[in-house]
Amino acid sequence: GDEHTNESTLANDTHVLQNEVSSLKQRLTSFAAQHKETCRSLHDDMEAMKRDYQEQIANKSQCIQNLETKISEQEEYTVQIQKEVQKDRQWIQEEKHKLKLSKEGTSVRIRYLEGMLRSSQMELKEPKIPQGKEDVTNSSTPIHTDGAESKK
């Protein structure tokens, strides 16, 4: 009887252990599937992040390249404007010099014309004044008549 009980207990224990092993295998398979799915999901997320990162880097690189091109164009434009400003300054200096020469020339012509005007005015005044003096002198000079003088 005891052997039968031992066998029965042993068979029962074996059956319980087999059930537990089967349950553990199922849980392990389920866990392995979940772990595999988690790893796949993490891998997909990592790949997506990697693509986003590479896309961002490409966009930033393009943006930097565009800015560098813009800066280069602006530097060229600045150099062009500086050359134009230099030409304008040179032109202004030349115009100032021409204006100065023109003023000096005009001033010289004005002095020359003023001098001519004064000498013309003097010529107009001088002939009348001496003629007037001569007339006055001639008219104020007593007229000598022989008869009148000799009677005195």
C-alpha cells in the first residue's frame, strides 16, 4: 500500500511539475515574444530617430550653405557699393575742384569787368571835368581889350 501511495504521490508530483514546467515554458515563450516585440519596437524607434537626426543635419547643412551663399553675395554687393561710393567721392572732389576753379575764374572776370567799368566811368567823367574847368577857366579869364586896358 505504501508503494502505491508513493507511486501515486510521485506520479502526482511529476504531473504537477510537468504542469509547472509547461506553464513556465508558455510564460517564457510569451515573455520571449514580448521581449522580441519590445526590441523590434525600440529598434524601429531608434531607426526613426536616426532618420530624423540625419534629416535635421541635412536641413541644417543646407541652411548653413544657403546662409554662406547669402553672406558671400552680400559681401560682393558691399564691395561693389564701396567702389561706387569711392567713385562718387572722387566725382564730388572733382566737381568741388571745378566749382572752385569756376568761382576763381568768375571772381577774376568780375574784378576785370569791375576794373573796366571803373576805368570807363573815369573816362566818362574826366573829359567833362577838364572841359568844364577849361571853360570855366577861359570864361573867368578877363578878356583883354586894348582899348579898355590902355585907358586905365
